Amino acid sequence: MLDSLDITILKKLQENGRTKRNELAELVGLSLPSLSDRLNKLEENDIIEGYYTKLNRHKFNLDIMAFILVIMDSSKNYEKLTEHVKKTPEILECHAILGEGSHIMKALVKDTKSLEHLLSKIQSWPGVNRTVTNFVLSTIKETTNINI
């Protein structure tokens, strides 16, 4: 599966996804072609799912981040909910959950009027009984890194 070189490469890429291949090769003591082969295998095996750029949301006037708990009547509308979520750019994340509610969504909008519009849209989707919304005041930690 993964060896110590793979782990070192993955940790470095999580730290900085723009790390150059020659720098990675030097870090783990591999030739550039060997490193490229490893990266290709990590991508082919879906260990590396993508490379991302994190944007400052405030520079785009996206001032309201909210977590929206969705309470549905049953799971029979799960596929319809999934389709709607995928077509809604304001929803950054959607997770099926256990406990209170069936899904929790992370949404990003410009202002309260935009949030009201988004909530109205979500509440009109088939099977959605109600939503509970929590505003984010500040973010202490936000990462896509996993501890490996």
C-alpha cells in the first residue's frame, strides 16, 4: 500500500499543493521520473483526489457562511436532494448525517437576503420538512488536511 516515501510526499502536498515535483523528488531522494510514477499511482488509486486553491471569500463579497441542518420526511427523496445540491453553487458541502436531521450543508452567500433566498429554495425541495440554520461568526480552524 503506502510506504514512508508516499506518506512524506502526501504530507508535503497537503502542506503546499504547489510544491514542485523536483522539490518533492529531492525531499524523498527519488529521481524525477520515479517521483512522477508515484504521483501518478497515487492519483490513479484515488489517494490524491485533486489539487486545490483556497480563495479568500471576503474578496468576493461572500460574507455569510452558514451551516444548514436539513430535516427530511424520509429517505425516498434522497436522490432528488442530491441532484438539487449538486446544482446549487452556494452549497459548498453536503453531508448525510445520523442524529437530528438527515443532512448538514455548508453554504456561502453574499448577504442575508441571499441566505433567505437559498433557504427558501432548499425548503421547496421534495421531502424537506424544515431547516435549522447556524451562522458562522468566525473560523478557528478550516482544513482539508488529514492526519496520516
